Amino acid sequence: MSSQRPNAAQKILIVDDDLDTLKLVGTTLEKQGFIIVAAKDGMETMEIVSQDMPDLIILDIMMPQMDGYEVTRRLRANPETAHIPIILFTAKGQVQDKVTGLDVGANEYITKPTHPAELIARVRNLLKQPGSNSLKLSQIGRGTSKLATVVGVMAGKGGQGVSTLSVNLAAGFQQKFLGAQVILAELRPGLGGISFQMGYTNPQGLTELLKKKGQGIQRGVLEKTLVTHKSGFKMLLSSYQPTDVALFSNGEQMTSIVRELAQMAQYLVLDLGVGLHPTTERALEQCTRLILIVEPDPHTILHSKSLIEGLKKIGYPSDKIIAALVHRVRTEQAMSAVDVQRALGLEINSVFTPAPELAFKAIQMHQAMVVTEPDSFTAQQMLKLVDQIMEPVAA
């Protein structure tokens, strides 16, 4: 099999401890113009990938030393290799085997034996997909290996209710999709506030993860840092220790955290806080939607406008942004929705009216407002926002 890579050819790494399978699959794909590299086990796979990254990996599950599941986990946990399309090609045909394979991050699961035409079609389809060989902001939400709904929440200025909306959005997903795995992640080291709202003290989950090396952020480690709220959704909480703000610089770890969480949840809500730190930009790469909170106040509108301009500069698609107008100012000071839209150059998709008594009651109960009073107008507004998030985005 050739080891030289022509300029126009795409390279496929085939991993199997069965020599006959390696020859058969390799020859089949080589005839289609692909460059083939072979590995006999998981350890050799990791070595090859670190030296010369392939465009796609076809991976057996049952191998000595390191099985295909673990290889997939490690590749997904590493920001440098997390984008590589992976096909698990195995004799393990039980439904649970397939579920496990997709859960750890495989793009496709094919049971041996299969017709060569099907394998070729699966390979070509994955290599055509956006995000198959890079994770760019212009391809946000299309390059993840699992179709999780990942929603970021942010604002241009502090005090606009980012954490409150994030909590209620997670609870809204939990109510709307009973039994679904919902995770709320507060990605603001040293600036945490959700723990106060939800009744947790001295949260260290995010801090512990950001101090690890990228390879150390795997599912088992992540699961231990999550706390399960009485509402049913899980949370990754940030500390409120000022010195932990320095962990914002650990961008690779943040990328690994978000990617792994997206493999663990069906619905992932990210509290991104305020502004566009480079680490926040890494999290945005995984967001299928972004909720931008704005207030109808002339002063805060300037901050929101600057944030929108910043999002445009980094290439975040405007059609993935849902602008949520949150009324937290006196009526006589408030701008109209029409004026806000004109000032921002962005359509207001959702409006939340003031509910100070309900907000206070929810905090006292360490609960989301939509759970404290599920029949309230606030709960209806939140469920409507969930519906908007789930609407398809134009390609």
C-alpha cells in the first residue's frame, strides 16, 4: 500500500488486527483513488495519527491493548484530532454496541461483512461533509461527530441575565424533551454565579478540568465533575474565586471540555458570559445556536452592538444567532423593540417580560423559574425559545 500522498488524494487510515480485512478494505479504497495507511492496533493508530494526520479513519473495535472505543475517545478528546471522521467497522452487531460506538464519537458504525459499494459511499459522504478536515467558524455546528444541540448564551455587558437565562433554558429543554440528557455548563472560570442560584457551595468542576492536560479530559473524568440538579439536568459549575480567572487562557482544555460534553448530552447549554475572549471563541465553534441577550437600554445597546460586530469579525454566522430581548430597565427608559432592532441591525427573535417576584422565589428555592411556576408566562416564553432553537438553520 502506498505511503506517498498525492496532492489531490485523501488519506484513509485503516485499523484492524486482521490482515485479510486490511488487504481487502485497503485494496477496495485504493482503487477509488484514496491513499491508504494501515495499523494493526490502537497504540499504532495513535502513533500514526500524531505523525501524519489522515483525512478519515476506518477502525475495528476488537483489538489488543486498546480497543476501537478507547481510540475514538482519545481522538475526540484531543483538539488536534477531534475533527477526524471515524467509521467503526466491526463484527460486533448488537444494538448496544452501535449505541456505544456513536456515544464515544464515531461518525458511522458499519457491521462486517458489508458490500464494498456501501463502504465506499459512506467514506465519500463523510469526506464531503463540512468539518471533515477542519473545524472552522464558518462551519459551526456542522463538524461535530454527534448531532447534539449545543446552545451558547452570552451578552455584551454584565448584569443582563446570562446565567439566569442559561439555567431556565436548560430546565426548558428538560421539560420539553422528557428523559433527554441535558447538561448546563458554566464556562466562566472565577466568575461563576449559577452555583449561588442553584444552592451549591465551593464549585470546583470547571477549575479542575481546566487544570488538566487536553488528553486528560475524557468522559469518565468529566462525569465526576458534573452535579445533577433536582430538576433532572446536569451541571458543570464554575468557581467564583477571582484567581481562577487566569484559567481563561487554557483554550485547548476548554475545547476538549465542550466537545466531550457535546458527546454526552442531547442538549448542551453553555453559559459563555460576556465578551469574546479567545477561549470563548473556541466554545463558539461547537455552538449550533447562539442566544444573544440584549436589553432595551441605550447604554447597554452599545455593548451589544460591539459584540455583534465582534461576532461578524470572527465569522460567526448571523443566521445562527437568536436575539433575546430581556426587559430589566424602567419602562420610561426602555427603547422599543423596533428601535433596538434598528440600532443592532439584528432581528429580535424572543422577548422576555419582567418577573421580579418569580425570579426571587426561584432563587429562594434554588430552582429555575420555569420549574418554580411551570404555568407562568415566563415558562411559556422559555418553551417558545426552545422551539425557536430547534428550528432548522438555512444551509
